[in-house]
Amino acid sequence: MTTLGEQIAQAPETAEHAVPRPRGRVRWIICALLFAAVVLSYIDRLVLGVLKPELSATYGWSNTGYGDITGYFQVCYGFGFLFFGWLIDRIGAKAGYLLAVATWTIGHLAQVLVTSTTGFVIARIPLALGEAGTYPSALAAVSQWFPRKERALAIGIFNAGANVGAVVTPLLVSLLVVTFALNWRWAFIVTGLFNLVWLGLWFWLYRKPADHPRLTPEERAWIETEPAVDVGRATFRSVLRHRETWAYMAGRFLIDPVWWTFLFWLPDFFSKQYGYDLKSFGPPLVAIYILADFGAITGGWYSSHLLKRGSATGRARKRAMFACALFALPVMFAVQASNIWIAVAFIGLACAAHQGFSTNLFALPGDLFPRFAQGTLVGLGGFAGAAGGFIASKSLGLLLDTVGSYQPFFIACGLAYLLALLVTHLLNPRYQPVTIAP
């Protein structure tokens, strides 16, 4: 997944072993920038969730109204994924990420102008559309800068930024609103300013490997163990013809709603279940997302470790996903937890499982599809995940306003990953590279 007309040439395994691991670290600087972008994207999307109990009390929001905010955010995010997946294949990671971050910053800052749930739905449209470019751009850059054996680890590292953002957000919002006694709007203003710094660094530092002035010959040779060849573009129709596409989309449809709902609703769950508020639910959220961070990196490391030991790519990815799916099962008992820290342990394990599972699922486009088609596939997967998230968010809001319990949601969360692995395996049992005519 990269600029116009580039494709992974499936190099023989022996070629990768023939090139020694380089001393250069430019590719890891690029990975650090990707990590920072994911952190910022999650901070910006989660500020509202942290403020939800306070804003609900102040402005009289219902659970259904808040469900509309999160649900329609995911609808716009899904369509944005389709657009950016298509666009990144044509303009590349650098320009795509600049456009994405600039767009979502406008939407993020626009939230200071509204107070109703309808107003937030409208203000967050550009936030959703811009943030949809995060993963297509990041996966494009990873595919361009990392050979196959390092790709899942690099994805795991930048994917861990989601958890760091989730850890930082409640602490930062609490600091601004509670400690400094600032109006809630300052939480959006201060976090929006961080994006401007990142935009300057990305514009200054990012290049394609062939054009980067600081890349050593050794590191370039390491990256180019899978050389790119100019071949053209892919269409949605050409990508959708393959079972592997539907396997990726089905996996995203089934697991993304779990993560989305945790992100947007956990502060509300802790408030309703244990009486925690903006001053107190920071530590439980921090603990959960630290565990999720560990899961993201461990999941990527485990499949990369299996590959280095000689496992086939599909077997390594699926073994890692199965292990993660088992760790998600205890979350079914979170509502019955006798105290908040037992619930935190169950939910934290599920978040770690999600991140490890998704890290390996995110590797599928780079593993199986030519680069010129990967952005399109990532866009389709993001759309499928957002569609599932919209259904889950709307359903949960209605469920809470009628039944008043999170229990059905947590049961679904516990089973989602085993079901996702089963479906993706049935659709993609061989895990073989896909040939697409450009």
C-alpha cells in the first residue's frame, strides 16, 4: 500500500536471509511518527467520551443521544476509510497523512462551538473523515518501509499508540478540567494544538525509502529485500472479487465494534456501575489501556517470532489470533465483578486481546495483496468495521435506555474474537498471495 503503481514483489525467503540486519534506524523513526499520529488520533476522538458524564449531566443528554454521536461518527469514519483507502493508493502516505490530520483537526476544534448531541454529531463529521485516514496511511508507510519479517512488529508498535492515547486522554482531560479548573472546551483546544506540531514533523521527515537522504545503503538493502515494481492501480471491484478481501472485511466487522464501544462507553460504564467520575475513573482507564498496549506489541512480536522460526505466514498469524481470542473470553464476567479492579482486569485482558488480534489481522493486506491494492483493501476493511461499530453503538444506547444493563454487550465481546477467527479462516484457509490485474 503506497503511492501510484507500486507492488510488493514476493521475494524468496533466501533473499531476506542474505541481507544482514542493518545498523540504520530511519525506518524506526518513521514508525515513531506513525505511533505519535495514532496517539493523537485517539486522544482527539476520546476527549468527548471522557467528558460524557459531565456533559450529560450539564446538558441533559440521553444514552440514545450519545449513541447517535458515536454511531454516526462511525458511519462517517467508515465512508472516510473507503475514500482514504482509495486515495492513499494514488497520492501516497505522506500527502495522505497530511490531508487526514489537517481534516480531523478542523473537526476536533469545531466541537467547542456546540453543546447538543445533534451539534456534536455534525461537528465530528470532519473529525471522523480525517481520522479514517490514519490506518490506511500508516499501513502504507509500514508496507513501504519494512520487510515482511518486521511488518507485524511495526504495525504492533504504531497500533499501540491507540492504547497510549486512551491512557493519556483521561489524565490530560482531568488535569485541564479538574486540576486547572478550565472550561471543558479547553480540553479540545489544547489537544488540537498537538496536531499542528505533528504535521510539521511529518512534512519535514517523511520520504519514500528511495528518496530519504538519511537512509544508509545497508538499511535500504534491508528494506528492499522485497523490491517494488511499477504496475498500476486497483479498483474496488477487482479487490472485492477475492475471498481474502471478504475474510479481512468480516474480521474487521466482528472485532472493531468491541474496541469502538470500549473507547466511547467505558467512562459511562464505570460511572453507572461503580459511581466513578471525571476525578476518579482515570486510573482504571489507564490500567486497561496499558494492558492493551502490551497486547498490541506482544501480538505482533509473537507472529514475527513464529515467522523467524520458520512457520508459514498464515499459520503464524492465525496462531497469534487464536491465543488472543482465548484471552478475550473472561470479559463476559465483567458486569458481575464485585469491585472495579476485577472488572478492570477482565476488560484489560479483552483490550489486550483485541490489539494483539487486530495487529495480526492488519498484517493481511501487506502479506497477501500487491501494494497498489492494499489501500483499497484497508479502506474496505475500515468501512466494514465502522458499519459493525455503528450497529453496536446504536444498539447499546437503546439497550441501556430500555434494559439498563451492559451484560449482553460484554457477552458478545467475549465471543467475538473466536467467531472472527473462525470466519476469517473459513474464507481464507490457505493464506496465499493474491494476484490482481492492475
